[in-house]
Amino acid sequence: MSLSPSAPPSRRRWFIYAAVAILFAGGVWYFTVQTSAPKPSMYGSFRSRGNSQPVPVRAAAAKKQELAVYLRAIGTVVPLNTVVVRSRVDGQLLRVAFTEGEEVKQGQLLAEIDPAPYQLRLAQMEGSFLQSQSQVRTAQSDLERFKQLHGQTLVTQQQLEAQQALVAEREGMLAAEKARVEDARRQLDYTHIAAPIPGRLGLRQVDAGNMVRAGDAGGLVTITQTRPITVSFTVPEVDLQKVVEPLRAGEALPVEAWDRSERGVLATGSLRTVDNQIDLATGTLRLKAEFANADEKLFPNQFVNVRLRVRTLRDALVIPVVGVQFGARGTFVYIVNAENKATVRDVVLGPSEGTWQSITQGLQPGDVVVLEGLDRLREGRLVSVLADDPAKAEKAPKGERGGKGKKKQDGK
């Protein structure tokens, strides 16, 4: 039916209203009936299949073993002894008898001062000593005659006592001359400069031909005793009892010196001494360890990383450090239960060393702790434990072996 241009306006309005109502009813029917019908969803199907698949993880069983507990610090290598070799007499340096950097023994000749002036002085002192010695003999001989004459009342008591005093005076002068001879001989000996301690020499400070004096600050050369050698380091005040208690019990505390990157051990020694007071400025206690340093890997003033072993835990329950997780609930781990499902287990941590973390509460020996693949885990999620080698695969619980379990799932 068509409306002619001559149709009344009211009829045209009713026709428009009817058409709009029909369109509205059709739209309601489409969205309520068609969209309510269940349709397969590719995303939902993929998601449901993904949740049913086990998550591949790597895991390790908690076990008991010995765990060494260390205190770590940065230390400085300090020579056991350091000596600046100086001349003890003045004179011209005739000869240098050492090579820079060489290792010397105690008493080895290092340098020689011109001995001529000291030889002359010794000869002079020896002459004076002989003269005084002759005078003493003469005075003693006269004293013997005075005693005989005094017995015959030919000399008075006063004369006898005067002769006795003269003998004593001559003997005193003789003792003084003897001391001067010894001093001159000692000064002559000092012209030969010897190493006071064994060790390694530094760089030469004075060349032969120069005048040297006993008060020269720089000296001739420096000797550092490097075998054995010590390392000085500090530990916090809170760790004081961990160190003092075993020392008082007579235990030897091993100390390891590691390189700056902590990739290798330079030397192994033992704790030698502990300072008698805590530094108020830093709140630390200074310690010193001694190392044999037979291969001289430790060098004076070298910085090293120190590991002081204060105790060893017997039968400590340990897991790899990477298995420990931290969150709002505290520290926890994921373990794999008998149904191959991940379960959250709260744990209490003990001391750690290297890649091992001790657990004091929350685990039992043999509990399988997840180490890798943690980002996709949640409580109750099915997992598949991957084995690094056949031996580990045989030890894995039944159904947890990554390779075989995956084949079965694929077969389905």
C-alpha cells in the first residue's frame, strides 16, 4: 500500500511509528535469541587445553648435609713484619750487595759503608786500653809492696789506703777504655749492613758512592716478610660472639682469602688474633689471620675477600638457593606432591653458603622443591619434572619424568 501525496498527515505519522516498532522488535529478538545460543570459542578451548597441560619444571630434593657457616669481609694483606733498612753509622756507601726485589735471609749482607774511619778509631781505642791496662798493673804492684811495708810499720795506714784508691781508680779507667774499644768495634761492625729479618726486598733508595747518615728517613731499602703473611679485616659487632666463643673454646677458625671477583681461593690460613676493643666509630672488631703464603699469591697491601668459617652445621637440611621465594606471606617454596601438583610450603630459613640454603622449618628430607618454571605455577597446578640426566630421571617420582610424561600426554 502506498501513500499518495494527498494522504492526510496523521496517516503518514502512524505508518512511520509502525515501521519503527517493527524494526525495534526485530533487533530485540536477534540479540536475545541468537547471542544466547552457545557457540564454540577458539580462545576458550585453547585456554582450557593449556590449563590441563602440566607445566615443565626443574626440581631438586631437599637433603641433609654438612653446611659451613662463614662470615664475609674485605681484608687487606699486611706483611708479618716490615723493616726499613737504615745505616746505623755515618759514612760513604761503598757497595750495594743486593738486587731489588730478591728474597733475602736474616743476616745476609745488603750494603757496606767505608770502614776506614772506624778502623782507625778502633785502633786508637785499643791503644788507650793497653795503656790503661799497664797503669793498672803498675798500681797493683805498688800496692803489694805497700802492704809489706805497712806490715813492717814503714808506711802509714793513710799511705796504704791512698795506694788502694789509686788502684781502684786505674781499674775504673781500664773498664772505661774497654767499653770504648767495644763501642769502636761495634761501630766498625755497623759498616756492614745486614738484613735484620728474612723477606723480600723493595726498590733501592740510595746508590753506591753517596754519603749516608744514621738519621736518613728513607733508608737504603725496605724488607717485607711475606712468608708467612697476614690479612687484616673487620667483622660487625653483632657477629662478635660467633668469633669469640669458638676461640675461647680452643678451636682453630679456618680463613680463606679470595680474589677481588671471588672466583678463586688465593690462600687458606687460620685466625691468629682478635683486637682487644671494638671501634666506636664503625662498630666493628678488627681481626688478623695468618697464611703460610708459600706460593706468594698474597701481596702486601692487596685487597682480598675474606671468608671466616665460624662453625659447621651437621646434618643441615638444605635446598638450592634458587628455590626460595619471597612474597607477602614471607619465605616459601613450591614442592611437588605425590599427585604431580605444585604445593606452596612456608619455610623458615637458616644460614646459607654458596648455592645452598639451609631450612630450619617447613621441609622434610626428600621433599621435591621446584627450582625453575616458578613463574607459571600456582597452588594445585599440574607439573612435569624435567631430569637433567638419566640418573636423575630414575630418581624422580613415578609420573614426574619430563620426557616420558610428555609423550603420554601427546599420545592422548
